[in-house]
Amino acid sequence: MNPAGKPGKQGALMPVEEALERLLAMAGSAPILERERLPLAAAQGRVLAEALISSLDLPPWPNSAMDGYALRLEDWRGEPLPVSQRIFAGQAPEPLQPGTCARIFTGAPVPAGADCVEMQENAQVQDDQRVLFSEPLQLGQNIRPQGQETTVGEEVLAAGTRLGPIEQGLAASLGCAELEVVRRVRVAVLSTGDELVEPGQPLGPGQIYNSNRVVLCSWLQRLGCEVLDAGILPDDLAATRQRLAELGEVDLILSTGGVSVGEADFLGIALREEGELALWKLAIKPGKPLTFGHFRGVPVIGLPGNPASTLVTFALLARPYLLRRQGVQQVQPLSFQVPAGFVWPQPGNRREYLRGRLENGQAIIYRNQSSGVLRSAAWAEGLVEVLEGRTLVQGDRVNFIPLSEVLD
Ligand code: AMP
Ligand code: MG
């Protein structure tokens, strides 16, 4: 068995955890500090800039969880009780008259003096309109206490929480019409490669269509970023320098391609000249080479150009980096262990992220795991993680990262 991260020809490979740790440390030291106030409905996908503190008790008063009758337990002695008031949701009740019950509906405030609610199914209305409760009653039953969800002054959502429908709902329930969020991260997307042509154009000899551009632009939009599409960069040093210099104010330059140590790594050369550059060889497959650097102070992440490599490195490294820049703490996708529905006889020295699916509770993988095959990911529901040095037989447990966890 290969030891994890066994040194290759060009030195030791950097473990995925270490690359992530370094990226997150750099993201943490360059947080986006500007904020904006947005209407609640526009805050979807954004990150809370300050904790959401409850200004209310929720619910503000004890209310009924059932359609039924509110009464005082003490008054229940096996005799029917007269109904002294009817309370609908949205009404303010009178205090309960001793020795009576109140007709009450779900969500209506429980009148002062009542301490339990019996559901209407367990209540028999007599001919004289008095109500008999035949089942045993318990103190507090079917009453949602005041403040059961939250009380005044409590932190309901922490700063750095990403806002989705549920968080928006919570804010709405507290009466917030606007939320203070971190401004969008501005990301310039560059596709590098002389071979690239945009869809809609004719393909010349040796050319392929640029797929990474739309993958990253649309993904970044889903992540709540402001995307500056910087087009295709030819494999040429002067053009690279010029294009980088022309990019307006952005928080990150994200490029694909040209990061292998090949001769066409003009991005690397430009960064070395006008900033700094780290070239990492990661113990990850697909996607070994990754660039991290700065161009005139602006962070640059260079992802490998093969479509599946771009996908995996964006999902596992660039996405967490972007979230951390916005102050998100929980940047790692949720994953779970499932039995492998495939065999893996050859241990590798890189951690593999196979494009896979769940079938009958087992992970199965796409037949072609080439880093050039984006269809593997379109077919897949998740990434199946196979650790360095591991072999697998059917039924061995593997980590499964649902793509839905990383796509937005
Ligand atoms: P590179 O990292 O530039 O050596 O590219 C690695 C492989 O990915 C090559 O086969 C490229 O043609 C391909 N590739 C690079 N960029 C893109 C892109 N934007 N869209 C599709 N394929 C790409
Ligand atoms: Mg290239």
C-alpha cells in the first residue's frame, strides 16, 4: 500500500486538508468588510454581517396548538363546563371566567387563567351547550408557551450565517424587513487557453469549446458572488499581463487552465513578476496542480483546466475560500458514509473524488473517470472520496459528498 501523500517525482504532494487550511487562513485574513442592507426577500444566498437578535418573544403569548377548548385544570372535575368566550387566531381574549372553558382555535392566544387546551375531538358538546371532557387532562397540554421559539435578546442567527429560505423565514417571524449582509464578493473569471472558443462560434482545427467559463460563472452566481466574466485569455505573456492589469476592482481572480508546469503557464509568470505565486501539487484527483497567488494585491486562484478537475477543485477548495472571505464559518460540505458498490483495486497516491451516485444505498461510479469528462459529473449525484493509499472491495465504507451540498 502506498503511504498517504507519497513523494512523487516532483516532491511530496500537498494533502487536500493542508491546501484547504492554507486557503481558509488566507481567506480569513482578507475578509470582506463592507456591508449592505437588503430587503429580506433579496437576501437569499447572502451572508449575515451581524447576528440576528430577537426583539420579540416568539410566540409573543401562549397560544393554542389545537382547535379545541381552553380551561383551567382545577375546574375539571368530570362535570361539563359552560363556554364563556370564543377565541379565534388574531383576537385578544378576555381572562377566563373561573368554572368555564373557552372555545379556542389554533394559533389563538390562550386566555389568562387557562392552563390547558383539550382538542375538540376529545370534547363532547352537550345539549345545553356545555362541554364535557372525558379524557385525562395535563397541565400545559396543547399550549405553545410564550417564547418557545425564542425570547427577547436571544441570538437567533450568528453573523456569518448564509441565508436561505429557512433563515429568511426566521427573520420574517421576528419582524425583520431588512437584513444587514456582507456585500457580494466580486470574482473575475478567466479562461486560459489558445484552444478555447466560445459556444456559437465555429470550431477551427485543434480547438474546443470553452465549458469552464459558464460552469464557473453560473456557479459563482448561485453562490451569491458578483461575477466579472473576463473572457478567454490567450496563451501569451503580454496578453496575460495586460488582461490582468485591466481587471477592475475585484476580490478574487479565478482562472482555469495553464497551471500545469507546462510552458504555457503565463498566468504563473505574470504573477511572479507582479506579485507572488505559490504552485501547489495537490494530492487530489482529478486536479493536481493549483495556483494561489496575488496580482497587485488581488488574490488569484488558478484551477486546473480539465472540466472535471475544475469542478472538483472549485467545489472543495475555491468555494470554501469564497465563503470564508464572507465570514462563513461552516464552509465544508456535509457528507456521509455509504458502502461502496464498486471495487478499487489499485491504491493511489492522490485522494480521488470519483463522480458517483447512490443506488440501493450504495455508491456507484461513472464508467469513465477521466478528468476531461464533464458528463461524469452531470450523471453524478455526488463525489465519492477514496483516500490516498486505499483499496476498496464492495461494501467498504466511503465518504459521499452530495453535489447539491456544493453547488450553492
Ligand atoms: P491546461 O490546464 O491549460 O493544461 O488544460 C488542461 C486541459 O483542460 C486541456 O485539455 C484543455 O484543453 C482543457 N481546458 C482548459 N480550459 C478549458 C475550458 N475553459 N473549457 C474546456 N476545457 C478546458
Ligand atoms: Mg491551457
